[in-house]
Amino acid sequence: MPSLLFLGLFTFYPILKSIYWSFYSSDFTDKTFVGWDQYVRVFQDDIFLKVLKNNVLLAVCTVPVSIFLAMYVAIWVNNKLRGTGLLRALFFYPTVIPMIAIANIWLFIYTPSYGLLDKFISVFGIPAPHWLGDPNWVLFSMMVMVIWKEAGFFMIFYLAGLQNLLKEVYEAAAIEGARPLQTFRSITFPLLMPTTLFVMMIATTNSFKMVDHLYVMTKGGPNNASNLLLYHIYETAFSFWDMGKASVLTIVLLGILLSVSILYYAFLDKRIHY
């Protein structure tokens, strides 16, 4: 009963409230009913379309790469070799660092002229771009940071999944003369599909809820080149005080995540061996 109460107060009530406010033009002090006009205004907004494109691009580029690296590293550190415990800790370490601290670390890495990345590139005599100040590079720079952080987190799930797989299956495959790549393709990968589905859900959700890093590193700039949907919602609500538009953006975000979840389960659930 207490869990249902908390679920209602902190999940369902905010969603219903957002739906209600999405039909009003409001700045906290005054509200006017505008109906569906608010939705039309949002989908005709060039900034929203740019932000949505940025977020979709971030998700499409970071989710597969993070999952691939996580699975690869998990298989690597799952071997009973010397030093694997230390390697696991090193790969997982970024996930326990506070998000603000991570943003500051990467802010230092990307600092023009004095940052670690520019210092490294200067050794080869290559001119470095302004990683966070150039619209052509800023989103890519954010992607690298996201992959660095997420891959270690997802590795833990894959490592847990690998350690639950039956050794007898691999022994039988070895007796049959299966090569490592064949073993991975026919045994490991299919048996890890439940983990992959779960990780894909988490990775996609995470890619649409980035706000801390943007607040510290770019504020969505330059010229909205790195702006993402959740930060745009925050900015609309608490910088421009447009609660109606912020509510519409929230509903759009929830709709995207719900649609992606349904698609994942519709297309992947049939391919999963539980």
C-alpha cells in the first residue's frame, strides 16, 4: 500500500498534472486555455525540432556503441585471469562518480589549449577544434563522454548475466569443436538477450534524460547544437517560465520513451531465450 501511494504521488499525479497543464498557456501566475494549439506550436518550433534531432542522434550513436563495449569488456573480464578484479573496478569506477564531477572532469579534458585532449593532440602537430564551442564537434564530444560513463555501468549487468550461464553448455560446444566466434554467436549472444533488452531500455532512457552534464558543460550551446530534450524542458519551465510548453515537451518525452519500450518488446521479446 505505501508503495502504491508513492507511485501515485510521484509518478501518476505528475503525469496527469502535465497533461492538464499542456492545454494551458501559463507562466505560473496566469493561465489561459489554448487546447491543442500548444502542441501545434511546439511541433512547429525550430528549436524543438533541432533539440529532438540532437537527442535522437545521441541515442542512436551512443546506445549501440555503449552496449557493444559493455558486452566486449564483460566477456574479457569474465575470464579467470590475473588482475581481472582490478579491471572490473576500473571499468565500473566512472559509474560511481557523481554526474557533476564527471562533467567537470570532461570539461577539463575538453578545455581549449590547456585541456588533456588538446595537449595530447598537439604532440602530433594537429590543430584541435574547440570541442565544446564548435557546433560541428560539441554533440560528438558529449557522445564520447556518455559512452565512457555508460559502458562501465552496463558491463556489470552483462558480467552478472555471463556468470549465470551454464558451463556445461560451453563444455559441450568445445567438445563439438566450436570456435570462440561460433560459441559467442550461437550460445553467448542469444542467452544474453534478456540482459541486452534490459540494458537497451536503460541506455535509451538515459540518453533522453541527460541534464546535469549539459548544465555544467555547455548549457545546450552553442546555438542549441548540444541541447537535449530534458534540458530544453528544464530551460523552458524554469528560465522562460512557460509551464504550458514545458508540459507539452514532457508529454512528448514520455511518449517517445513509451513508444521505444513497446518497439523493443515487440521486436526483441520473440528472439529472447528466458
